[in-house]
Amino acid sequence: GMFGSGTAQQMDKLNKEMDGLKIKADREIGIKALAYKSAIILFGKSYKHPSTIAEVKEMEADDLLAQINNEDSFYAKSYFFLTKSHLCRIQGDHQTASQHHKKILEIWDKHPHIRDTNPRMYKVQITNYLNGLHLIENYKFYDEWLAKFESIPDTNFDEEAGSFKDFYHLFLLYLLNTQQLVRAMKLVPKIEEGLEKYKSKINTAREMALRYNTFLVCFFNEEFSKALDWLDAMNLGSKFEAKADGRALARIMRVIVHYELGHSRIIDDLRTSVYRKLKKQEQLHLFERTILDHIRLMEQVDSKTAKKALFEDLILKLKKIGEVEGMNNVIGLEEILCWAISRRDNIPYTKVLQDKLKH
């Protein structure tokens, strides 16, 4: 019959298997919960808060994060390294976070069947890894991973839109930070096309970041009329999430671009209106005031020597601001300093950037 000899042993074996599966499942659920908990801290809380610091310490000491087991499931392993990566990022250790993230991609590559049935999730992991590399300014493997990202097909419009905004955001940051400006210029038409095509699917913050970085590419290549088009397409009045100093910088840049295009008739009114707007928004700091004052003075002199002297003066003032407030703490300081140097020395902007890289 159905329950012949050996049934007891079989039931025993089955029970053991069930217990093993339950332990495995409980472990996966526990690690997944830690991944979510750490993500909430990373993306939402103030890290400095004593209760948050205590929470992080507690998570780090959790037995579940002691080590990875060979028999752990694909998801348990992925969430294990994701949690580790989050905890490092929370504490500002982006270098180690990046190594943990690399492990996640290795796990995906060891499970090609899961990878190929979840292409969108895999692409999200690549995006996160590349974001982490960008934070530590390590671009060695960028081309390789971007190519991999691009080779994975999307299956619908939503996925296409997601890939577009992630891919071009990372690609632009990479090319801008490694000064590959000719290459970056070639992306401009594709970005314009994608922004139009996926308009309904891209949030304002990401759209503005893409527009602003594309503007910078045109500006650095001294394609000023194109640069102006990109700036004009940015809705600076909207309450998009870019920080106030980012919006202030875009307004200052607009004055500079009009100056470059020789639009003398409108520049004075534009400068005055930007001055007032920034003052009203309490964004008129020494940096912004210095540039606006200099543009007013430059409009008043004709000789090359006088202009050169004004640029020299602007460079000294900008460097001083950099010394006092920290070069990286003033948004746009580097870019405008390079512009002033290129104008003083009468050399292309791209050459100034290359010279800076050499030092």
C-alpha cells in the first residue's frame, strides 16, 4: 500500500528537509529585513542622531551578518552584501561599500538564470554599483559596466525610461569628471531625444540634473548658444529639488553665457534681475556677488588689456573664496574659475581643464 516499509524513515528525512528549509527561509527573511532597515537609515534619517548610531551598531553586531554560508539562497547572499554596503555608506566608508556592492554583482553573475529573468533588477544593481564608484571617483571600470548595462535589453516603455535616465545620468557624470568632453558632446542629441520621449516617466529632479549636466558639456565645449538653449529649458522657478545654491548657480551661468554671446543689450537688465532675485531668496553670497559685479565691469571696458586685468582680479577673488569656504563647498566655483582662467589666458576651456588634471 501507500505506507509500506520505510515510511517512518522517509517521514523523518522529509521532516529534516523541512526544518532545513525553514532555517534557510528564516535566515533569508531576517537578512532581507536588515537590508530594508539599513536602507531606510541611509536614505532617510539623520546619521548623527544617537539613536541611529545605536541602531547601526546593533545591526553590525547581528549574528545574521557574521558571515555568508555556502547553502544560503541567492537572495540571502545578495541582501547580506547589500546590508553591509548600506552600513558602510551610512558611516561614510564608500570604499568598502563599493567592494560589498561588487560582491552583489558577482552573485548575480553566478546565477545567470535569475539574472536573465530579472534584467531590470540586475540593471538597478549595476546602477547602484556605478553610483558608488562615482562617490569615490574611481572610473576605471566605468566603460566596461556601462557597456554591460547597455547590452541588457528592456522589455517595455517603463523599463526603457528607467534605463535612459540611469544610463545617461551616470555616463554624463563619468565623462564630465574624467574630462572626456568631446565624447560627452556626442551624447547631447541622444539626451535631448530621450528627455522628450520619456518625459512622463522622469522626475523633475533627475530631469534638471540631466539638463544642467548637458548644459555644462556645451559650456565646457564653448558651444554657448546650445548651452543657452539647455539653460532656458530648465525651469528655475519650479520648486524642483535641486538645492537653492544649484538654482542660484544656473542663474549666474545664464548671465555668463549671455556675456559670452555678446548680448550687450540685455545683459545689464538680466544681471540686475538676477541680483535682485538672489538677494530676495537670500542666495546672494560673496561668490555670486563677485561674479555679477565683474560682469558689470567687463561690460564697461573695451580694451583687451583692461579685460585681462579684470579676469585676473576675478581669479584672485574666486581663489580667495575657495580658500576661505573650501573649493568643493561652493557649488560652481571650480567651473567659473576655469572659465575665468581660459578668458584671461585666451585659451580654450578644455585646455584649462587638461592642465588642471596634470597638476
